Amino acid sequence: MKIVLTANGHDLNASLDSRFGRAANFLVYDTEDGSFSVLDNQQNLNAAQGAGIQAAQAVVASGAEILLTGHCGPKAFRVLQAAGVRTYTTGAATVTAALEEFKAGKLAEIQSADVEGHWV
């Protein structure tokens, strides 16, 4: 299973980025073998609009089944939900800590966006 996490860095020790659409990077973690890759999200950091939707499309294209992030807006959430990507929010400080919380069953799947959209 592939889990995508919002990250400020390029490895498992990176701090978790609390933003989804404007996260610096997406770390794609494979639970089968413990490997990971990094998807750059720089194109969305300064996007005037559509950052969440574009970020969600990138997560879906990565083959992820799970997203772990700090917050997720309504438009991005709809894209993720339509694609079957289950979303969990966490206040973990690092990517590793978020993964540990998820594996321990400490995170609850969200059923709707937990922040307002920026362009409502």
C-alpha cells in the first residue's frame, strides 16, 4: 500500500507539512518494502488558485491509497474522496511520527475537509 505524507523535506526524518495543497513535497511511502520517493510540489507553493486540486491530482496519480497531512481543504478533499484516497489528519512533528501514529491506529479518517477553501 502507498501512503502519501506532506513533508517539508526529502526523507523520513523531514518535518510534516501541515498544509496539503501548498506542501513543499509529498513523500510516497510503500508499506510493502519500506521504500519511499519524493514528489516535488513546488509548482503549487505560489499558485494563485487551484493548488489543492493540482496537489490532489498528483497524489492520486502516485497510486496512493492513504494521505496523511495536517489539513485538507474542500476542493482537494473532493478530488481525493472521488479517487478513493482515504485521508487522515495529524499534528505529528515528523513524517516518521505520522507513519507511526497511522500504523498504531491512532489516527481517525476524516469524512470532510477540515479547513475552509481559500477561494470560496
